[in-house]
Amino acid sequence: MLLLVCSISIAQALYKYRGADGEWIYTDRQPQNNIRAEVRQLPTGSTAPTVEVYDDVLNGEFRILARNDYYAPVEVDLALGSLRNLDFPPPDQPLRWVVPPLHESLLMQLAILEDNLPAGAEYRYNWLPGDPASQHTPPDAYRAPFAIARGFIISQAFPTGVTHVNPESFYAVDIAMPVGTDIHAARGGTVFEVSSKNFRGGVDPDRDMDAANLVRILHDDGTYAVYAHLNWNTIRVQPGDKVARGEYIADSGNTGFSSGPHLHFAVIRNAGSKLESVPVVFAGANGREVVPKTGDKLVAY
């Protein structure tokens, strides 16, 4: 018996209609005053691959395996429950493995006690991207994640914690910018997750928290960057792509849990069954390093 949590994609409504000046308006909010609108259903969700833990029987052994379809390592946390006709006591603590990218790994083999009786196990699992052995060792200061010579105001950075209130976001940097601003990779790496089809944005956490378009890029040191709140259907990369520092990857937007158009940028490491953001510095003029601060203007060099 396998226990896990699955996510479900839900369609979003896109309304298209003419404004007062004859311009086309596209919105996720139904127009008022009986204005006629074309309604389209947009699929939500991510083009992310999957991580699956499953079991089989081979050569008289009950096996538990994990398949990782990501272009990044993942840490799998397995907890065994009751066993049936298997010679292995449930451990007191969860068991953990790192499964390499695009890999299938054998997690454990359990001896079947009696060949003529069915064997089985109850278990549950969680997984997180990244290898807990990773350390944040960037070769250079990060490039500001937009076009060279452009500058935008940092609306939230450590230690300001209006919405960055958990370890995964403590050191995230929010940069206010108009929808449609070109977003460039702050550091090179391998794209391993893309979500590009969300349309809505707002400040209702229950409704909007999981509706942000984003790109995740794995770095050589095992950390990864998150670029979030991107504009609908503008992402120019896909899982498996190698991107260079400064490469144009998407347009900024206002999707997900967001009070206004901005880019949410963070560098994350797996700290052992938990994700933590790490401090970053950006490249400034004449080789200077810029520590992001709320209210400062960040310029790309």
C-alpha cells in the first residue's frame, strides 16, 4: 500500500473583451455590466517531471525503488509501516536516499519469508529537489536577472520579511518591475522545472500560492535558482536545457501569490529534508559586489 499526496491541475478562465477605447483586454476576472466576453479555459500546472517510489518482486526479493525523472538530484525520505510476509522490522527513523538525475535507484530489498504467501509493505514518502551534500560556492557574484544597464527597485530583501517568512524565502529578493520585463539567468546551469501556463495572480494564499509561473535552474554546486511570478506563456526554456549566465529565459509577470508585478529570485539548497535559501550578492560596477537591500535600486552589469 502506497500513501502519497498528488497535485491536481485545474483550468483557469481567461476573459477576452473590448475595453472602452476598443482595446483588447485579457483578464482572469469576469467583466461587469453585462459586457460580452470570449471565455477560454487555460490549463494550469507545471511541465515538471515526476518522482515516483514503487515496489516489485524480483528473484524472491521484495524491492522498493525510486524513479527520478528530473534533470536534478532529489532526496527521497521513506517511512515504512506494517510489513506482510517480509523479514525486515520497520525502522524507528525515516530512511533517506539521494536519487541522481534521470535515474532509477533501488532503495531497499526485503526477503520474502514464505514463497507461497503474498508479500507487501505499507510505506509513505516525501521528496525534495537537491542533494544535501551541496554547498553554495558561486564562482562569481550573481548577475542581476534582467537586461544589462537596466535598473529596478528591490521591494523586499533580507532582513525585511513581509512575505519572506520561512527558511526557503528568508534570503529571496523581490524586484519590482513591469509585466513583460525581460528576465535573464543570473547564473548558468541546467533547467529542471518549468511552470508556464498559470494566468492568475492575487493576494489570497489559498487561491494563489501555487499559481506562480516559474523556472528552476540547477547550478554546478548543487544549489538552484528560482525565478517566480513570470508572465503567462513567456518562458523560453524547458527542462534539460543548459542555460548560460545572462541568457534570456522568460518575461516577468504578476502570477501566483503577488500583490503587484515583480520578480521573486532566490537561490536554494537542500539542507537535509528541508529547503533553505542562501544569501546572494550581485555584480556591480567596476567589479564591486552589491548586497541586495530593500528600497535600493539594482542595476545589471
